[in-house]
Amino acid sequence: MDDNFWDDTPIAAAAQRAAKVKTPNAFSLPHPERPRIFTVANQKGGVGKTTTSVNLAAGLALCGMKVLVVDLDPQGNASTALGVEHRGEGVLSSYEVLLGDCTPLEAMQTSTAHENLKCIPATIDLAGSEIELVSMVRREYRLADALNEKFIVDQGFDYVFIDCPPSLGLLTINAMTAAREVLIPIQCEYYALEGVGQLLNNITMIRDYLNRDLHVSTIMLTMYDARTKLAEQVMEEVRSHFGDVVLRSVIPRSVKVSEAPGYGQTVLAYDPGSRGAMAYLDAAKEIANRGDYPVTADSGAVGVAPERSGDAQPPQNGGAR
């Protein structure tokens, strides 16, 4: 038997990928000129918002970035996946941060996924916060006031991801006033674009009245099943509609991605050699390498790549025109 036979097997390839992910400083990325703050949002449930938040954050942390995940979903799934305490009595969380009962630094915990990855967890108390926030001063800006530029810069964060509940209540509005960029995960399934139009309208309204800097900089395709024609059609439809704001990296439907939270881990920690782990790592690198897509006067809520000279080569991931 050829000595190199086992080197060409899928198992060996996965082992090689896993070894690279586990090797410190195996990947290097450019640090952003200023901290990038993302709200990960989609009013449709089950599209991979939390999975996307935690795995992109883990991927960037593995590449040397310092990353913060703010869990604003009362279910606390992002907190579970990042291995931080959020169920015990007296745990400080995003609920206390929103109400002004503690600072983000007091609520912040280090994820088991990586020392560079921090998390402000969510507790079930968040479920009632919508009612409590209604009567508060600056109710739409409670998170923005807490996650101010001084805090983010002093802590050295390169990226912040805010994981939202699947609704446009005061929690999601707080996430959008605290961020500059919106990342929308869209699953490659029937009715994929259902609700996205309304989400874009809501983002436009928030831009007009609450946060002029807010824009959709990234759209990510999730749950892609290459065996189905439908997934291919959905991918083509999303790309034709939104252009190059859509990441080239596509997240496949993966059992490993689904299993990881059950073990209190990201998929990059649970099975670093899996297709899902490598897809999220590729997406994290793509986001870092291409930078932000700023909004122009006529682009609405969706970011548009800046104009380039005629002889300039387009970047790998381009820009929406």
C-alpha cells in the first residue's frame, strides 16, 4: 500500500485542518482601524443568528483578535455556546447592564473557547426587560451608553457581536443603536427572504431616527445543503438581490454545528476539523480582510463598496454596486 494513502483520506484532511486551527498564531488577520460593532439580526427565527455570532467571534479570536459577544437573547444560547455562567443566582448579565445596575466590565466573563473571547451573558431576567425599559430615560440607547467607545477601546476589543432575539423590540433596537454594522444570516431554505424586506425597512427607520451610522455590511448564507437544487436557487437569488455584500463563504448544513452548543462549545472547539468549523473560520477571515462596506447617500440600509479607479483590481469579495 502506498505510504501516502492515508494522507489523502477525508479523515486525514480533517485532522490536518484541526491541527492548524489548534496551532497558536496559525492565522493572522489585519486589525481593524477602529473597533467594529455588529448586530446579528434577523426577525425570522432559526436562521443561525446565535450560531453565527459565537462561531464568527471564536474564529476571529483564534486569529488574534480580541472579541466581545453581548448576549441579548433571553434564551441565553450564545452564553451556553461560549461556556460562560448564566444560570446561577446572582450572575451579572446584559440585563443588569441595560438597567444600569452594573457596568459591562463587571458582567463580562472569559469564554472557555479562547482567552481573547469575552462574553456578557444573558439570563432569563431579560424576558421581562422590554416592559421595564419602556419607562426609562434613553430607553433605546441603554446598551449604547454602556458599551461606549471608551469602554471598548480601553478593553482593546477589535470586534463586538451583539446577538439579538428574533423580534424587533426594545432589546433589538438597543442592539442597533449600539452598533454600526448589521450582519444578517439567511438560511438557504424555502421562504429564505421572508421578513428580510421588513427587517431592512426597520433598519432604515432606525438609521433615520436613532443611529445614522447603522447599515447592513454583511449578509451570510447559512444551512446550505449542496445536495438540493433549492439551496442553489436561494443562494443565487440572495446574491442577485444583495450583490457582494453577501459573503463568498457559505455555511453548510452540519450536524457538528448543531451538536456543539449541547457541549457548551463553539464548533471550532468541538470539532475544529469539520466542514462547519472551517466554513465559519473562512467567513471570519473574509469579514476581517474585506473590512466594512460603508453606506452611501443612495444606498439605503445596505452597505455599498466605495468606488475604485478603472484600472484597480476588485478585492476578493468585491462590493455591492
